[in-house]
Amino acid sequence: MALAAAEEFRTPAISVVRVEWRAALDQLRSEIGTVPAVAANVSFSRGRRVPRFDPRSMPALVQLNGVTSPIFTGITRSPVPVLLPFDTAAYLASYLDGAPAGLSASRYLADFRNEFFDAGPAGYDAVFSLPPESGTGLPQLSFAKPVEVQITGSRLTYDVADPAGGKGEPVKSLAAQYPDLRRFIREGYVRYAFTRFGVPYVVSIQCLDSAPRVRRLACREAYPVAERFLKALRLAGGLPSRPRIDIAPLVAERPLALAPDFTYRPAGDIIANSGARRQGGRADPTAYSQIRFPLEAPAFIHSQSFGKRRSSDRSDQPSSRYPWRDNFCEARSFSVAQCASGFGHQGEDIRPGACTAQKQAGNACDPKQQPIVAVRDGIVIRSSKQQAATLQTNTYTEHIRFRYMHMNPSVMDADGVLNGRHLAEGEKIGVVSNYLDHPNGTSRHLHFDVQVFTRDGWIWVNPYVTLISAYERLIRGRGHEIGPEIAGPPDAAHAAPDEARHPDPMEGSDN
């Protein structure tokens, strides 16, 4: 297949930080210096004449990683200092006293449970949980489930147009430990952003800015949990890596040959008046990553909440009669900073077409078994029973997440689509379904969205162009942009009632 660069599609702008490893080493010295027996057994020699990125220049970090690697697998892959709620000095003291590495780590985690840890060339990500019964010294929570806390530290940040970015308020009780700490609520999370060793870190908890409830964690109830987490952060590992200059992401390639029947409307051209507060869509021409399309062809990006499909628009007919249409920023109650109103649909709804691949293989066509696949090599971030499955890619040039919704959670649990599972690009992870809080809660489709890491944490961006270029590679033909088309108001009578609302945000739901 002949390919060309996506002339009219853009690649994302990415910044790279320079890590201050000497400052990290000084912090480690100060933390373990309170335990003389530990300090006496950790080498801080700087006598070697080796490059600053050579691990031999920092033997204390090499020793630390050797001890913590059994607990946080792959911690040496992180090119940024790894901060975790882990009492490093106390654990090293136990280790030196003969305690087996990795076997008693839970008592050093400030009551948090380690649910997920992954490190790669861009940085690291971790998820910890605090069970309701473990909140010693905290106000009693109304929320009845474990509170999940995420932390990301990354040498890469995406420079997205973000009018809401960089805001927040200081936290007086943490000002001495984190002089530049900002607390703010964005896109359904309370976030704490700070810089340490030249690296941006963000701690976040999903919450609802409302009164406390059993099923929904109020943001004000999340504050003390996040702040306990921040107070407990200590240096747990990471190693310097050779600086790289070629940090620009791969250009999303496009076929040279034209596809005879693939047409799409422009990015941002959502159905008229379907945006929150009657605002339009997000005309973002960026292909954020070169991915494999998540479904087999034919498939269509099309609203599942607004508009009525014409009787002639059958999904098994050429797509010139049923062109793609952006639905990022359609009216929803979730905060999305990239949308003009500040609220909207966080991704794209994708409708599967006829299961032609099964027909061509001579098998019976079962529309309820159309596969969903991994769009990149990556690792799964998903706890049991959650409705959303997130696939994260962490490379020298990318730190990006792809989220899938509407597969049945119990089936994903049974199939092992859970925290830490590695998936290869194209590997099946489920089938197109209609789960939204319960079976048949929505129409049969896949919700797919993209998040990139910024100095405000993980932010939703429009995946429409990313999906267009992926579909073109899948069908080996370049599409043709048509429109925009003059359209009337959305057909509210045909908006699915379960999709026009937002379900419980604490379940990670969207449509």
C-alpha cells in the first residue's frame, strides 16, 4: 500500500523536559538520612567519570531500584524520578534487616493499595486505592467503594490549545512540601499538579462536585484522600536515560490511492444545534497517533444521540450514502475543556457495519460478535467491574490513552481485560455491545476517545481525524471530505434517552 504523509492533518505538538536527577538524588539522601543504618549502606559516590545519564553515576538510585523493582515491576524503565506513597526509608531499613524484598510492602504504603504501576520511556503511571475501612485519621466518607488515586509523572507533555489550563488554587497545608502545587477540578477529576526535579506530576481522583453520596464520591470528600497521598509521596526509583532529540510523534500516514466510497464531513461539523448550549464542534485537524482502527470495515462515525438515520442509509451500503460525521462535543453534561461550551461528548461514537469479514471467511454472520481490537501496543488500565477500558501507550514519542466503552464489564472481567494486561495492536479485546450501567442501556456501538498528558493531567482531545487516518489505512484508500451540509435542528424525538443523559460518572461512563 503506497502511503503519504497526511498533508492537511497535523501532528501534535509535544514538549520534553530536562530531568534534574541531581536534585532527585539530594532528596533521596535527605529521606533516607533519617535512618542512619540505611544511609550507611547506600552509596552516593560521585567519583566516577561517566556521562550524567549513565546509571553508574548514581549508584544510590541503582541500589534503590534493585530493592523496589520486585514491588513496582519495571520501575527502572522510568526516565523520570518515580514518586509513590511509599515509605522508602522504612522499607529499606526492613530490607537491610533481612525482610524478603516485595513481600511486606503493603505496610509501607500509607494504607493505600497498589492497583497498577507502569513505566516506560515517557514516564510512569500508577493507580492506588484507599478502601473505606482503611482511612485512619480521615473524615468518614459517604462513598462506599475504594477511592482510586492516580499519579502520572512524564517527561513528555502535549501542548494543546487549552484556555482553562494552568489554573488552580494553592493548598496551604502542603505549601511547604509543594511550593507550586495547584488544586483544581477538571473533566470530572480533582487534580493536584506540581513540578519536582523539572518534571510535571499530576495526582487525580475522579469525583463529582456535589453532595456526598454512597455511589458518588464528592470532590470535597476526595480532598483529604488526595492530600494524604501527596504527603506520603517519596522517591521510589527511576533511572536517568540518554536524552533523545527525535521526540516528534510519527506522522499519521495516508494512502495515495483514493477510496471509491469513503466520504466524511469535516472535523467539528457536528449536527446543527447538537452541541452543549448550541455551540458547535471542535475543528481539530490533529491526528494524535498512528493507530489501527478499532473495528473492522465497514464502520461509521455517527451520532448515537441526535438525528434520525434515513431509511436509505443502511450500514451495509457504500458509505457515500452514509458519510462519517464528527460527534465530539455533542451535548453532554461532562466537562470537556476542548469544547466551546466547556461541556460535551468526550469522544466519538462508532457504528459497526455489516460483518463482511465473517462472510468472506465463509462463516455465519453474527452482528452481535463484531470484534473490537487494540489500536496500539499498550497496557490496560481498568479495575474490576468498571465500564471503561483504557489502553495506554508509553513510548519515547508518545504518552497517550485510548478509552473504549459499552462492552459488558462482567465479560471484560472474565476475559482478563484488567489492570496491567499487555495488548498487541490488533488483538481482540471484546465485541461491540450496548452496555451503559446495564445491558441494553444504549444502542449497539463503540464509544472511543483519546486522552493526552498535559501539565493539567490527562485531557480529552478530539479523536475524529485520528480515526479517519486509521480507517484509510484499514481500507487502503484515502477518503474524500464533503460538506459541511446545511442541516436543521437535531431530531430530539430520536435521541436515545439513555444517551442524552450522563450515567453515574463514578463508573467512568460516557457514550
